[in-house]
Amino acid sequence: MVADSRTAERCDMSRPLHVGVVGAGPAGIYVSDTLIRQLRARGEELGIGSAVHIDVIERLPVPFGLVRYGVAPDHPAIKWIMAALEKAVDQPEIQLFTNVAVGASDDGGHADLTVADLLAHEDLVIFATGAIANRPLSIPGHDLPQVHGAAQLVEWYDGYPHENDSSRIHTQTSAQTSVFDPSARSIAVIGGGNVALDITRMLANDPTALLATDIPDHVQQALARSAVQTIHVLVRRGPAQAKFSVQELRQLEKVPNVVLRVDPDDFKLDPQTLKQAHADRETGPMLDELLAIAHRSEQQTQSQSHPASHPARTVWFHFYSSPDAIVAQPSSQTVRVVRIRRTTVSPDGHMTVTDHTREIQVQAVYAAIGYQPSALPGVPFDSERHVLANVDGRIVENEPQHTPIPREYATGWAKRGPVGLIGSTKADAKQTVAHILTDIARDPHRGRDPHVSQALATGNTLEHVLQSRHVAYGDLEGWKRVDAAEREEGQKRGRSRMVITDRERLIRLAEHR
């Protein structure tokens, strides 16, 4: 028995650990980089070896997920984050596969690979599928034509490559153009997080200033026709409970010819609420910034007779405002007002909705109330938490016992839900990788699945499967061609880059050669 065990161990250690990572956004890339680093540092000590091969699989034609398609074009952090991600994925241990759908695509298309396919060719699989669906806005009027989830607007101004996008861009009935109505003079943004501030800033910004970014032409041209004068940001809780960061708030303050306004009554905070807010290193500075805005807002109210007090655009923050209904014009079924109910919030953050209502006239509404991870066929889903069913990164059976499923893990928003920024994503990666190393060290085969070993011995790799199925997959060199093409097009126009929105062109440029 001892000899057989040693023979099995030698056999297992004779090849690199093969890992599949589903998702090439920050979560997928960080977990890959963390696993490589941890195996180099601890693999030999743990008796599991340091050699690893990671297949990173992305359903879009290009990598980087929400950094490319979920952050506003004028966000200053985009360039350095994307450069860091590209450096991390450009390692010999990593093979990138883009334009490969696992399970089923969100556009209702086919699946190139199933989870069973992955488990047949990878020793373990890490799901880093993120969250791209809108959390539903469950109030009357949510289905009116001028009401949209934040994800649709973000995809629009980021040039998200939808199916047949090149034929839809200039079609007035398409979702790509109807998500933004340039004739709207007053817009409501529902939400108190960073996405709400992102889209508020984009809608309030001077369109000519956006020419310095990589914003698609058709988006910049639509924003240049915008008649918007007022943007109302509706936050259900008080300023001490807002979830946006001080950095996002300050970036909004820097937008030229835009004034931020608040109701001073919203800032009559009791000492306990102030103390609790300032005990948090992120909430405290954000609240201080809001208090400074409130002070300036009072001064502006007192000097309304001056011309400078009439900016091109005004952003109103309405705290303690829970949307109750969106009301349409009876004759046209277009948005007329959003009705809100006043809330009260205790120092510990508990919210109560009161009977006091008021209405704000708007012509469009964007709900930035959060993203929601989608279920992945073949992976248990926690319908209460809206995440892949997991305990600290280990995928579990969707039952009270939460029994871990061998060889399956999660990280990022698919693991914890759509909260937190890059720091939280890196912390997720560390936790998930720690569990992976522990599980491999306990495994008699040191994580090398015998069936996968047999497949690899015959050359039956994941790449071979994709080729046999004639999948037009892309790779890292393909991304570099896309990057070069976008930069070249940008230089011709005096811009840093021009984002390619035509999905078919992206696929052709990125396809493995």
C-alpha cells in the first residue's frame, strides 16, 4: 500500500497542475496571479509542487471585464488597472482564451464549453464570472420605456460589443441607442453607490471634455445633443450611510460648470451617527466631503442672484428618499415623475419608510441599485444571496449541509456579490487560493485528477477541444492586436484610443493565429 501510494504521488507530480479560470476580469486574473505566486512560494513546502498551467476563459472577445466595460471612460484609474491586469495575464503559466462561452451566454446564445467539459480537462476550476445583470427595480413603473438599469447605460457608453452590434448602433429601436434619450431635461439616478456617481458624472459632463477619453463616437455625439439640465440622485438612506467613495465624489465635484446641491436638512445628524460614520476610515472622509458640499450648497442658495449660481447643469442629492413609483404621462406612457417616500435612519443604519411622499418631475430614470451575479449552468446557485453557492470560495451543494464540491471554487463578485473594489477582489483571491492549497495538500493525488492526467497524456487539452469544435477563440496576442488597432485609430483622431464596438471585428482581430 505504501509503495502504491508513493507511485501514485510520483505520477501526480510529474506534470503541472491544470487550472481553469472562468472569467478574465480583475477577479479571474488576480486569482490566477495569486495562485502562481503562492505555488512558487509554498508549493514545494506543501509537497504539491510549484508548476501550474492556467487556462483563463472569457466569453467576450477581449479580456479585463468590468475594467473595460464597467468603468466610465473618464475614470482616471482605468489605464493603470488595465496595464496591471495585462502584465499579470502575460505570464508563461497562463493561456488566455477569449470569445468562449461557458454554460450559456447572457445573450441567449450557445455554449462553447460546459462545466463538465472543464472538469474533464482541468484539475480544478475557479469561477470568476462577475456580475453584469441589473438588480431588479421592483416598483410600479419600472417597465416604462424610459426606465433603465445602470448596466445598460454603462454598456452603452463603454462600447460593449453586443451581438450584431455594428448593425444596431444607428438603429433607433435598438437597446444600444434607446437607453439614452438626448431630449430628457431632468433625469433621476436611483442609488447611493459608485456606479450611481459614475453615470451621474457621465450625464453631467461636458461632451467635448470626453473627447480626451476613449468614448465611442456615437456615444459622444449623443451626449453632445443632451438637453439635460438637472440630475436627481436618489439615495434611500442618509449621507452617513451612502456607499460611494470619497474619490468618486471628488471626481464628480471636478466636472466643470456643474454644481452639486443638497438639502441642508438632510445633514442634521445626531452625534452618535457622526461618531459611527467617522469610525469607518472610508465612510468618514466621504461624509466630511458631503458636509463640505452641504455648506457650499447653503452659500449658493444665498447668492442665487449672481449669474454664476446658474450653472449649465445641477446635480441634486436627495437623501432619505426611497423611490415608490415611476408615473407616466397617461397619453404617451412616457415618464413624467418619480414619486419618493421619505425615510428615517437610526444610527445603526436601520431604515424605516414613512408615509411622507413627494414627486420630482423627470423624463428618464436610471436604477443603479446594484448588479446581480447570474447563475451558471452546472454550478449550484444561492438564490437568497444571489451568488454561486459557496462557503469562503469553495463551491458547495445547495443544501443546508453546504457540502463542498471537490475541484470547484469561486472568487470575486461571483463569490461575495457585487460589493467592494479592487482591494476586496484581491482579498477574495487570497482566501480562495488558500483553500485550494489546503485541499490539494490533503489530496493523495496532490490535486492532479487521474482522469485529467489520462486526457492530457493523449494531447486532449482544452485548446484541442475548442479547435475540434471550430470555436473562433482569441488569445493574448489577439488582445494585443486589438489594443494596437484601437491605439492606432485613436492617434489618427488625436485621441488616446478609439474603442472598437463591432463584435465581429473584435473577434477577427483577436482570433488565435
